[in-house]
Amino acid sequence: MPIERRPLREQIREELLTRLDRGDFAAGTDINEAALAADLGVSRTPLREALITLAGEGVLESSQGRGFRFAPVSRKEFRELCEIVAALESLALDCSDPAHLRRIAPELLAMAQEFPDRIAEQQEIERHDDEWHDLLLSGCRNERLLDLITSVKAGMRRYAHLLVGDDTPLEREATEHRLVAELLIAGDLPKAAQALRDNWVNGMERMMSRIPSAD
């Protein structure tokens, strides 16, 4: 593994996510820390730091005295995470200054209109989606609420890594983002919040078809 001038734990984290995308690790796989450290050519201290970070993001599960394993996927968990994010983002929108939302709405609409392709790679969808949602919630001053949103989204991220990988072409609906922006331009915050919830629900349904139905 090439060593860069960044914290080693960050490089290890990214390497593990890359291997996860590649299919090297199956959901539910236990991690042998000694073997993995030897394979990566690193000591167990930065490896454990990276594993703790991934556990905080929901990619791994950890238990006292039993180490780490790659968390299994679950339709129930993914549905619950999506419902939580939808509710929290709608609340953040309600907490935002309406004047600020009207000011940024044209930019939100322009960003949505720049994504005409219905099919794009997962990493490209994720990047544009993050930029759009970050701008949408930029008027919310409730930092605890924003931290909660970030935390729950981290739990959702592992599904993209486990199920599709960064380079997988996926369907997306830019029209849903455009609708939210158009409603904000019109000053209809309640309908914009509902359209935002619908966007998360529809995205959830598109991903659910890729999750095994064993739970």
C-alpha cells in the first residue's frame, strides 16, 4: 500500500473501503487484525484507529473482546436510516430562514438542471447529491441537528460501498431535486419539505432492490 503524507489511519480507511467496493470483503465477515495489518504492511495501532472510524460510520460492527466485522446488510436497517434522514432533513429545512432558502433556490435549481443524465456512476451521483443537499441545508443553524444528519448518512454510505461500488452505473432522479428548488422559489416551504421527504423515499426504493431480502 503506497504511503502518503496523510494520517496513516485515513489511508488505511480508504484502502479498506476500496477493497470493500472491489468485493474483497463480504458483509458479516470477521476481521483478523493481525493478518490484515500484515497484509497492509502497517502496525495494528493505526489499523485499529481506522477500524474504529469505520465502526463509527456504520461500515463495521464492533463488540467488546470480539473485535470487528463488516456489518451485514439489512433492508429493515436501510429503510429505517432513510426514514430518519428524510425526517431530519425536512426538520432542518423547517428550521432554516425562509429568506435564505429563497436566495439559494435558483442555485439549487441550476445545480439540479446540470445533471440531465438518468444514469451515472455511484461516486458521481454521491458527489453531486452531497453538494446539493449541503447547499439546501446551509441555512440551518441547529448544529446538533446537522451532526445527526451527518452521522445517519454515514450509516447509509456503507450500503453504497457494499452493494454497488463507486463505479457502478445507477439510476437517479434529478427531477425530484428540481421540484424541491421550484417549490422553494415559489415560497411554498411545506410542499418543498414534503418533496424532500419523497426524494429520500424514492431513492430508498431504488436501492432496496439491490439489498438481499433475507431479514
